Amino acid sequence: MPEKLSHEEFIKKAIVSLRKEGFKGIHTVYSGFNEAFKKYYDGEDPIKVTTELAAANKLVIRPVKGGVMLYLPEDAPASKSRGEDALGKMGL
């Protein structure tokens, strides 16, 4: 039986393979990522693993409706806090 991919390799492959044309990331629920991860790694928790990799700057997680988006670090949209956004809109 071939050796399994590392978590990082699996997630990078998933992002590149599952993202829709014109998008740089994948939705963990709607893309089928969570289900595929659990099946490939015999029930392991994708949230725990993706959180650890994000903490190590190996991927970027952005919360969205219904779950989160996963991005490769070089493809992630610029992050701006809500407070910064609000101040910008207020002209401050």
C-alpha cells in the first residue's frame, strides 16, 4: 500500500485541485474537503490539523458563512480587521 501524504501535502493538493476557476481558496464544507480528509486519515479531525498548520504559517484560514476558506499563504486575500475597515469607511 502506498504511503499516505503528509497533512500539509494533502491540504495543498486539495486547495489546488478543489478550488473553482477564478477562486484562490476552497470552502472546507462545500468543496468536500472535510469529508475527504476524514476518509483519507481514518476519522482524524481536519479542524485541529488545519488550525495547527495555520499557526505555523503553512496555510491561511478565513472564516466564512458555513465554515472556513483555506488558502495557500501566497494566494490568501489581504486581511483587514473589521475595526480597520470601519475606521476607513469613516474616514478616520
